[in-house]
Amino acid sequence: MLDAECRPNSVVYTSLIKSFFNHGRKEDGHKIYKEMMSQRCSPDLQFLNTYMDCMFKAGEADKGRAMFEEIKARGFVPDARSYSILIHGLIKAGFANETHELFYLMKERGCVLDTRAYNIVIDGFCKCGKVNKAYQLLEEMKVKGFEPTVVTYGSVIDGLAKIDRLDEAYMLFEEAKSKGIELNVVIYSSLIDGFGKVGRIDEAYLILEELMQRGLTPNVYTWNSLLDALVKAEEINEALACFQSLKEMKCAPNQVTYGILINGLCKVRKFNKAFVFWQEMQKQGMKPNAVSYTTMISGLARAGNIAEAGSLFDRFKGNGGVPDSACYNAMIEGLSSGSRAVEAYALFEETRRRGLSIHSKTCVVLLDALHKSDCLEQAAVVGAVLRETGKAKHAARCW
């Protein structure tokens, strides 16, 4: 790949590998490494660290992990950067639970920790649910004279907010501001999401207000957090007003936004309005997910709009979707109420074949429709299932 008369050193090889990986040409990057080895150019620790970092960033976690072992096999002692790259790479690859052992090993080996190393490990602890350890490291940083950055505070605030320790999260939020740290929209959104999830909506609004007063722009995650809180509190009119504010601020709603609104509107039985948002979502080119389909199908069926519900149900299955028990039960009830007993019974049998549970209420509604249609043989089957369901519930209560 390189001129035979050219004898590049480790610095040149480092630059080449970084360039290839940065341009998405990882295979060429690996070839450069192999060529380096064939040229008997000995890599130094800085080169191996960079190569390992490139592999992790390219999504090659196993190769990155193997390179860390190669560093040791070549007689090098991994430094703080080696461990930081490994820990950060494992976190990004979804192996955050492995990082705390590496951190303590790193300390045992006498690595001098810097702010970046602390930030990476604190983030890892938060991502794997070890928020107390992250908090302790934040305090350790301060004791050792390292100033926590916006990244440090952001990780711990988000970790605390996710486990409902909101007063502590807010205390750190105020501490960071008192130190003159410019907090970003991600940190504000973490608090809004946390307060919203526990129903402290007024406080979530205050955080949103402060965010905008500081000249920051709420992103779609921020709005979704607030919308979700309002929907769960059944403040649907306030949620619709919030959605309008989102659009006025030129923030594009995403699939999650529409899903939250559709679910909320169905929850308060505003099925037709939910269907308007369903159609708007698709006009925006967004493909509904399984949850959205199930919510909308169930809502339309319960509203008696069985034609639309049936159309969506067929489309969902045709696209490879797998309706759940709630979806089947709602369709059976809707068809039964619409005097379409034979179709309802066919879905009833399909539900049983799939091993999904059939609600007692669904059986009762279907049974009534079958009797009215003189489908006595099918009614007998439904009656038997209803009796078995009753017996199972009675046995569960006795147990």
C-alpha cells in the first residue's frame, strides 16, 4: 500500500489509520496496521491507544477490547488514556456494567486520573444504575482538586433524575449554576423529564421557563418529556397546547411525540382526535410503530369506528406487525358491538391459536352477539372459554 522505499514511522501510521477510520474506511485502516507490522515498525502506546479508540468509535467493540489485551501483551502498561478509551468504548457498546471494575483496577495500577477519566467513569456508573458510586466520584473529584465540568454534572443529574432522586439532582443543578457552568438543554431536559415522570409538572414547567430565559431552545426530547407528563396526568388540553407551542417554536415533532398524543387522546376517549394525529403523523412521512398501531386500533374499535379499525388491523398485520392481546380483544368487542358476530368469532379463534388471553368482558360481548345471530355452536365454545376464565380467576384469588 505504501512505497517500498518509504519508511514511515509510528506517527505517520497513526495519522493514516485515524484518517481512514474517520472517513468510514475501517478495513483500509486495519490493512495499514497489518502493513505496519510487516514493515517491523514497532507501535508505541500512543499509537495503540489511538487504534483502539478508532475501533471502538467504528462500533468494533470486540476488536477494541482485544486491542487493550494486545497493549498488555506487547509489554506496555496501560495508562489513564488506555483505560478511559476502553471504559468509554464499553459504555457506548452497552457494557457499562463492566466499567466499575476497570476503574478500580485503573486506580490500583497507579494511573493518574484526569477530569476526562473521571467524566467517562461517572457516566458509565450512571448508565449502569450505580448512581451512588457516580455521586461519590463527583465528590472525590472535588476533593482532589479537579473541577467538575458540564459533562460531569450532566451525567449525575440525569442519573439521579432517572431514579426519582430529584431534590438531589436539583441541588447539583443549582451548584453547577453557582460555579458559572453553562448548562445545556440536555441537562434541563433531564430535570424536566424527571419532574414530569413523578407528576411534579409545575416544577417541570419552571425548569422549561428558565431554559428559555437563558436563551436555550427546547428540543423534541424536552417537549416529549413534558407532553408525556401531561398525558399521564390526563391534562390532555394542556398537552395539546404544549404541542402547539412545540410547532410554533419550529421544533419538528417525531414519532414519539405523536405516539404520546395518540395514547393520551385514546386514554380520555377522544378517539377521533387521536385519528387526526395518526393521519398527520403519516403525512409527515413517519411510520407508526407497534404501540401506535395497537393504541389506535383499540381506540377506533372501542369508539365503534370498526371499518377504520379493521383497515388498520389488516394493514398492521400485512406489514409484519404482531397485534397483542389488547388489540385483539378491542377488535373482537368492536365487531361484536357492530353486529358482525361471525367476523368477531373468527378473530376470537385466531386469538386463541396465538395463545393470547381473552378478557371475560370480551367473551360476554361476543357471546351476546353470537346469540343474537343464532350462532349457537360458536356461542357454546365462547361460553366454555368464559367459564374456564372464571374458574382460573377464582383459583388465583383462592391461592
